[in-house]
Amino acid sequence: QKEVEQNSGPLSVPEGAIASLNCTYSDRGSQSFFWYRQYSGKSPELIMFIYSNGDKEDGRFTAQLNKASQYVSLLIRDSQPSDSATYLCAVENFNKFYFGSGTKLNVKP
Amino acid sequence: DTEVTQTPKHLVMGMTNKKSLKCEQHMGHRAMYWYKQKAKKPPELMFVYSYEKLSINESVPSRFSPECPNSSLLNLHLHALQPEDSALYLCASSRSGTSGFDEQFFGPGTRLTVL
């Protein structure tokens, strides 16, 4: 059974729009939740982390966590073509990090 | 400095070769990780070192041998690999190595090709 589920996409949005990325996880004991951005051929880059229920905003990015629903999301406002990448959701439990398969985002100029 | 460095960037080796991958961080982090990532797949955890002790081995074949000489360095020794072991090998580190609330930072990776 997969620990972390993401829609593989691709998710296509026009430049300037809001991109919404979703992730569900199976282990209720999970404690920390992360969003990574990965460009093709590069390593994952941490863009957001969240530990508590609710919203966390950092610039154009907002992470949302709902532990009761075991759901994490990432909103990207004013999407730019440079945001085009694969977004990986990661969940941490007892120092093990489990990654979703990633959602490919295409932002069209 | 939030940098994790890895060497070499690229490595080509035969199935009978012995080689090593190196990872270094100077952020004072006490947990270090090895991941394997195949194309269009997420990173798969291989090993975790916490306070220089191996704490997690995700049933990795013995042809991969990790080593943590000190809190800043992590090596992955490779021997008798198979072509299916070709992948991007990622090193990561995090602050405390204890459970929860610990951001993990990745190095640029080593692209390994086994012939």
C-alpha cells in the first residue's frame, strides 16, 4: 500500500493563475509534511514544510494541512513558467521520509 | 550555508568495479540519508544515519555499503553492481535525526551508470 498519493498530472495552468497540488497520506502517525520541487535532471528542492493543521504561507506558496482528512495541499499563486516542474509531496514519520510519485506542473505563457 | 555537496557528479562503472560516492554537509546536521531515484520515479530511501550510527536500512542489497566517518561525511561504497542499479543517487541531511519537525535538504546527486 502506497504511503503517499499524488495525482501524476500533468497539471496545466496559464501564467498568472493559481496552481493547486494535492497529496494524501495513509499513516495517521505522520508528523511532518513537505513539498519539494524537482526540475528534470536535478535534485529535489525544499519549498515548503508544514507541521500543524491549517495554512502556512510563504510568498506565492501556501501549504495546507488537514490531519483529520490526511490531506496536504500546495497552492502556487501567480504561477510563472519557471514554476514548471515536478512537485513531490513528502511525509515524515520517525525519521523516515516517504515521497509521493510527484505531480508534473506545466505553466503556459 | 544550506548546502549538501556530492561527488562525483557523474560515474560510469562496470559490474566488477568498486567505487564510492561521497556526500558532505557543514550545517551541523546530525542525520544523513542516501536515496536512489530512477527516472520519473520518486526518491526511494536506502539508508539513514543518525548521530553517525546506521539507524535505518531499507533492505538494500549488500552490494551497497554505507559509511559515516564523521558527522559531516557520508559515503556509499559500491561493489558488483548491476545495470538496473543505474540511477540518480541523492544524499540528504536534516538537523536532529530524531522524529519529527526536521527539514531535509538534498545534495545535487550523483548520476550513476552501470555498464
